[in-house]
Amino acid sequence: MIYLILAILFSTGVFVAMRLFERFKLDNHQALMWNYVFAAGTGFVICERFDTLSQLVAEPWFGLSFLTGFWFIFTYLLMAESTQRSGVTVTSLSSKISVVLPILAGVIFLGEGLTIVATAGIVLALVALVLVVGGRGNARSHESTERTWIVALLPVFIFLGTGTGDILMKITEQRHTGGDMGFMIAFIYFVALVFGIIIVVVDIIRGKSKWRWKNAIGGIMLGVINYFSTYCVMNAMRFYDNVVLFPIYNIGVVSLAAIVGWLCFKEKLTWKNYLGLGIAIIAVVLIALK
């Protein structure tokens, strides 16, 4: 239970940290790169293990971890953009109702059962997503129509990206041996770091950004939170099935993020956003009844 509670706290902290990137005018790409520098570094220091390349490639989780690392940075870039433009509540809601995808994957590929009640919860989760997309109230007036439309679809991209990431994490976790978990997580973040460095270098070469050391501050904050968020979630996977863990975890993050967004960032939501939040909570409760 302690892993589940800590996972909720750390995961909410991820959204808050991303929201602060804009307030302190940090470059998303550079800050996320530093995030993975410190996330990977923290992981390697804690596990005190460094494999050779041949040992690493021989690990049963190597291929999936490589794919998961790429998917992590791809999804986090979307989340950073959405958190700053749509707010903590909308982004966390879109991210966490993606519980639908790993649950369906568990049913289809892992033989986990699905009741009528849980099915109703999945349907309601999709309804909540539609309300979030259709009720985004934070669009900026100076954005072009095309840009506004793209930003409005960010919750959908985050829903699909986060859900896919959860599936990859579950499959990867099943591939590992007990003593490898910390090292495996550190390697996932190292892979994300490699892709992050590539993105930052391309930005600088194209003149889209300039190197600023202040981005490292945001990276330190997010990186440590990020590592322990993933560590706690993956440890919780040892004790709970998908149909129990993800609903409880996601409803905790969505609820806490909504409170933080309202208290700390004075986020204004439309009635559709509030309705979507309420329906999402009901949805994950129904799914948790499984």
C-alpha cells in the first residue's frame, strides 16, 4: 500500500513540476533532457550496478526497455505542452483515464477477466475523454485556429500515449527478474536521455533554442520525482493486478492534481471539464470494482 500512496504523490508532483516550467520560462526540451539525466543518474547510483554492453543486450527486458524509454520522452513532451496550455487538471485527467488501454490489454493478451460493471467504467472513461477534449477552456487567444485545434487534441494524444506506455511498463515488468528492477528503470531513463540529447542538439543547430543552465534546475526537480514515481508504480505492480492497481492509482492522481491545480494555479475549468472529471472518477471506481 505504501508504494501505491507514494506513486500517487510523486506522479502528481510530475504534473506540478511541468506546470512550473512555463512559470520560470524553462525550455521544455532542455528541462526534460536534464530530467532524464538526473532520473537515470539517481537510478544507477541507487542500484550500484553497471553492466557491460554484452550483458545489457542479453537481459530479457532489453528490447522492451529500449522501446519504453523512447515512448517515455515522447509522451512527456506531449504532457509538458498540455500541462502548460490546458492545465494540471485536464492533462492529468487525460493521462490517467488511459487506464482503459492497459486494462483492455490485460483482458486481450493476459487473460484477465472483465465484468459488465468494469465495461461500463471503460465506456464512461471514454465519455470523460470526449468532454475534456470538447470542453477545454484554456485555449490562448493569440494562437492560430490551426494551432488551437492541435492543442485541443493534446488530451487525445496523451490518452493514447500514456495508455501505451502503461502497457509497455506492464509487459517489461513481467520480463524482469526481481533483483533487476532498479537497474531496469535506470536503463529506461537512460534510453529516454539519449533521445532527449538528440532533440536538444537538433533544436540548437536549427536555432530554435539556446543553451541555458537554468533548465537544469527544472530537470533536477522533475528527474528525482520522475524516477521515484516510476519506481513506486512498478513495485506496486508486484502486488496488484492491472484491473485493481491502475484505477486506484489513476483516480488518486486525478483527484489530487485537480485540488493542486485549483489551489496553487487557480486553474479555471469549463462545466464540461468538471463533468468529465466527475464521470472519470465514477469510471475508475466502476473499473476498480472488478
